[in-house]
Amino acid sequence: MAEAHQAVAFQFTVTPDGVDFRLSREALKHIYLSGINSWKKRLIRIKNGILRGVYPGSPTSWLVVIMATVGSSYCKVDISMGLVGYIQKCLPEGCGPYRTPQTRALLSMAIFSTGVWMMGIFFFRQTLKLLLSYHGWMFEMHGQTSHFTKVWAICVRLLSSRRPMLYSFQTSLPKLPVPSVPATIQRYLESVRPLMDDEQYYRMETLAKEFQDKTAPRLQKYLVLKSWWATNYVSDWWEEYVYLRSRAPLMVNSNYYVMEFVLIKNTNVQAARLGNIVHAMIMYRRKLDREEIKPVMALGIVPMCSYQMERMFNTTRIPGKESDLLQHLSDSRHVAVYHKGRFFKVWLYKGSQLLKPCDLEMQFQRILDDPSPPQPGEEKLAALTAGGRVEWAQARQAFFSSGKNKAALDAIERAAFFVVLDEESHHYDPEDEASLSLYGKALLHGNCYNRWFDKSFTVIAFKNGQLGLNTEHAWADAPIIGHLWEFVLGTETFHLGYTDTGHCLGKPNPMLAAPQRLQWDIPEQCRAVIESSYQVAMALADDVELYCFQFLPFGKGLIKKCRTSPDAFVQIALQLAHFRDRGKFCLTYEASMTRMFREGRTETVRSCTSESTAFVQAMVEGSHMVSPPHPPPPARLEEQATLHHSTSAPQKADLQDLFRKASKKHQNMYRLAMTGAGIDRHLFCLYLVSKYLGVSSPFLAEVLSEPWRLSTSQIAQFQIRMFDPDKYPNHLGAGGGFGPVADDGYGVSYMIAGENTIFFHISSKFSSSETNAQRFGNHIRQALLDIADLFQVPKADS
């Protein structure tokens, strides 16, 4: 094979006269260029480490301090107050660089200046950390900023005005604070009050008080101790116990999917799309390695933690019998590709040069044109990553720990990311609503063996050129992959482009070695395990009902006219829809971020509050509905008219007041969660401490066992300004989604995609007789319209 010959730098033949070496100049050239590239990366990392380490200082500011010290000395002014003279006395005398008095004086001033400069950096960092610990600005009403907050914002801007690198603010971010136990328990009891009757609530209140008085003080001390010692008291435990120790399949249960632009189409050529997308991803990785990506900033001044980005590329989840492991490599020069049951290795570089998009297109087209069949057991091999983790760990140890299987598996696990050339075609057709749901289902699980669910993310290219991602959850949360995806789609559309025929720009190099086919030797016993994992995955995939739709009547433009936050508006609509769907309220999970703290990830907002339930009950009792989801029977027309008549102006005012109270409560809870005063992460960590200490707590056991029957998440967008959304209103991604958390519950993700539209992704399980994703979606539509109707201003009579 040609690629095998190019993989070695020399060949040799043993003859009677000795050993005959034949060097390959081309291979040696590649090795030399690879070495040069590696050293360049090391030097860049060293330089970035120095610049990051002295931020907000800089080498220029160091020279300024030295020049000021030397200049003052020549002006006969001792700004060091005698310290320079003391340092000069401490320097060794005699030969060498300290021989002349002038050299000794200059060296002393340099040492003094460096000390002053480093003390200044330390002072500025601590000051910035103190300033970033202030979160009062989040609780002030829009347009009513206090003088204190204005002064605070000016100080933060001054201390962070120099152009920061990606990780410049990491050491200046405050640690996540540990809330007090009484505050957490009070907020917890408040959150469950609308879900319990008086007897249930009294029982839970008794358990909570007993826990607070007897068990919690000891557990809290250990947690506070951990918060002093560790960078973040939650994140490492959250990653280990919520993700890595879970033995359930990753597919549907943990991994989530991301869609691309759905209202425009750049090209229908599958290989060309991948050529540009993969090239843009490696461009992003290069910026990431060089820390050239700007940190995400709230309000443009408050930095968000960037540590989750470190493991975006070159990362794989390794299965274990008790716990998985995240394997992250500093670099990878290839991607692993799956097509028609076969695995390939595609190099991203020629020497030290990143392949051009047209070269990558050619490589992917070569795979598409390759007629070779799958090897025995190869086609469904990836089903191992879709089934149970224990079974995969055992199979990996038994069948993939040596020989060609280990080499092939290493090629996948050590790849920058995984790529799938899918044989199906999917896209969103606004005239065919089901098309968006089918697109989402394909991204969520595919056919259960054409996704490598262990990789940090898998790029999926459908036959018609439509794209999407399937993302493993342990290494980072959705906004992180969203940041990458925004950059990639923006770069592809506005910078790389395509020819008139839909191919990548430029002329490919036909001399590039063809993609390398991975070789397997999969025994019959392993094939049986693969088939078993496939059956488990298929049962799981077939049970998932996914309903995705675009809500067109309005977006955040109209919501803002209601003087409420778009997120609160949607969350209250979800409560109304769920009550209409199930006839009861339930424990509701909304993910918020804690990235204003170092190594922060997420916190839970318990969206079902006493205020939101009061509003929902008032809406249902008044049957306030613009138009029912299904036309009422004739016998109910009179009743419907009466109910609509009951929503006269006074009642609308009452409902508006209830809605505003619910919205204000939700926004306050969201802000508390973002500022480290949430409920669930604190209780989660207290529970873990109790397990470590062997302490039994009925209160914690009950809290941690409560099911989240409505799990929701808003999808971040426009984290990077790659283009003006007002100028390009159709360049909208549709967000993404995930599987239901509870077997009898719903998973809902939504993206408020601009001024006039919202995308929803709703999942449930067919095996539950109580849930129906499409039915719930119709209730969500109706709830949004009904709430919007409360705030419509009547038109003047003409």
C-alpha cells in the first residue's frame, strides 16, 4: 500500500554482504517538518504561558518600570527609598558581570524594577478578582444601574483593558462560593412547596430541619475545606459522578446533538462541505492552541471561565468497568472517518502545513469512491460505544488491547475528532415540519453504529451536504461546542466559500497519499458483544420520540415588549404547557452556567415556583386561550365563548400582574444560580461528603432521588460576532437537543433564534403512556400564544 511505504523513513534489506539501507527523502522531510512544527508549538506555548502569567502586565510595562527607575536615578531621585542601594550591597563582588559599579547599579535597578512590576501585577490581579466577586450588577433592573455599579464597571474595564488572551483571566476569576446550609435549605423548601400538599411539605420540612441541625454542620465543614483547597468545589465531582461513573449508554442518555444553519444551503456536495468544515475546525484549534480566541465576556467586561475549551479536540472517553476516563492529547494530526461500515484515517497536514479545503475535499471524495467492503465485524463496531459502558470496557480489554485492533482503535481514540460520511439525506423543509424532527433523530443516534459516541464530538455530513454534531457531555457543556460551531459555520460561509459548482476553492494536490484504511481482526466472540450492544442501543433509539419545530409567530422582539426576559417568558410558557399536558406540576430543571467562577460549569434553576404555578392556575381557571389546539365540538362553542368573555380587561390585568411576579421570581432564581447561590450543586456535594464519611441522611437521599420530569435548557447563540444577524437574518442555526432525563418525562431545549422565531426540540419516550412529544409541543405553541395575547395592545378604532 502506498500510504504504508510513506509511513516509514527508510527500508532495509539483509544480504550476504550486510544490510542495505534505502532512505526515503520524502518521509525524512515530513519527519523534519513535523519536528519543526512541534517545536514551534512548544515555543508558542512557552510565550503564551509567560504572557498569560504576567497579565495584566506585559513585557513593555516591565521595560517602562525599569526605564523609570533608571531615569530617576540619573535625575538623582531615589524612588526605591534605599532598596536599590541595599540590593547592590547584596550582589557578589569580584570578577564576572558584577565587576564595574555601573553594571552593579544597573542590575540592582533591574531587580528592584522587576520586583515592583511583579508586585503591581499581583496587586492588580487581586483587585480584579475582588471586583469580579461583585455580582450586584446582575440584580439591578435594566436601565436603572446604580452609581456603585457604574464605578465598578469602569474599574473592571481599566484593569482588563489590555488585549487579553483566552486564558488571561483564569487566575483572576473568583472561586465558586459555598452557600450557607440554612440558605440552601430555605430555597429548597421554597422550590418544592408548590409540588407538595401540606402533609408532604410538613414531612419534608421536618427532615430538612433535622438535617440542618444535626448532620449538615459536619458535612459543610468538609465542603468548605475542599473549597479552600480545590479550584472549584463542585466541578471535579460533577464530572466524575454525574458523567464518568454512569454505566448507562452515552447515546440518548448523555450525548446531545447540534444542528447547523437550516434556512440556507451553501452546497449539496458532501465532500466539499466536509473539506471546508474540517479545515475551519483545525483553524479554530490552532487559535485555541495559541490562545488567540477572545474570552467570552458578559456585558463585554465580565470574563467567563475558559477552562472547558482545553479538552475540545484530541479527547476521547475511555470506558471502564466502574468509571470512565477522559483521555486528552496535546495534539493530533489526523481525523478518523466512518463511511459504509469502514473506518479510515485522514491526515490533516502535509509536513507542517495544514491541508487546504480542496485537498481535504479530495481525501473525503476518495473515501466516498472507495468500493471496498467492510471487514468482518467492522460495520457495527461503533455500536460498542452506544451500548452499556461495562460491556464496552470488558470488550475493549479482551479484544482491543493488542495487535492490529489496538492500533486501529488508537487511530480513532487519538484522532482530533470523528467524522461520519452518512449515507442518508436530511434537511429542514419549512413546508414539511417532520423533516426537522427526522434531522434531529439522525444526529441524536443515527443507526446506532455510525457514530463514535466516545469522541469529544462527531461531525456528521449527510449525503446532501447537510451537517450536524453529536457531542459527548463529560468534557464540557453545550455553550463550549456552540462557540466552536459558530466560528466554523461563519468561517465556512463568509471566508472560505465555494465555487459555482459547489466545490471547495483552489486546486487539490493529487500526489497526496490516499486515506489509510484501518485494519481489524475481530473474532466471533467480539462480534457477539457488538451485536448485543447494538440491540441495546436500537431498543433505546426506537423508544425516543423527538419532536422539533420552528415557532414562527414571534421571537424575542415581541417578548421584550412584554418587559420580561425571553428565557423567563419561555419557561413560564413551559409550565403552562406542562400543566395542560399532564394536569399537574412537576420538578423542573433548567440549566444555567456558573462560568463567572473559575472552572465553573452549571447550576440548576428550579423553574416550577409558587409564583409560576399561581399564574398557570389562574390561566387554566380562566381558560385563557387565543384559539384551542383543536377546534371545540359545537356543543362547547357557547361554553368557549363564555370562557373567552371572562378574560376581560380587569382579568387580563390580574393575569399580567401574576405573570410579572412569576417572571421576576424566575429571573431572580436564575441570577442566584449564576452567582453561586443555587440549590442543587450544594446539596449534591453535601450528599457526596456524607457518602465518603458513611453518614446516613434521609433528607439528602430523598432530595437526590427526586426525578426531573421536565428537563430544559436554552441554547446559547451569537457568542462570536462572525456576521451581522440583522444583515443575514436567515443565517440561523436551529440549536440542538437531548434525550429525556426521566422515563416518564420530557427533555426540552430551545433557541430564541433572533427577533422573530424560536426553535424547540422536545424528547420523550414512546414506552411512557403519560408523555407525547408532539402533543406537548402543541401545548407549548398554544401557551406562548396565550401569554403573548395578554400583552397585546388593542388597536385603535379606525
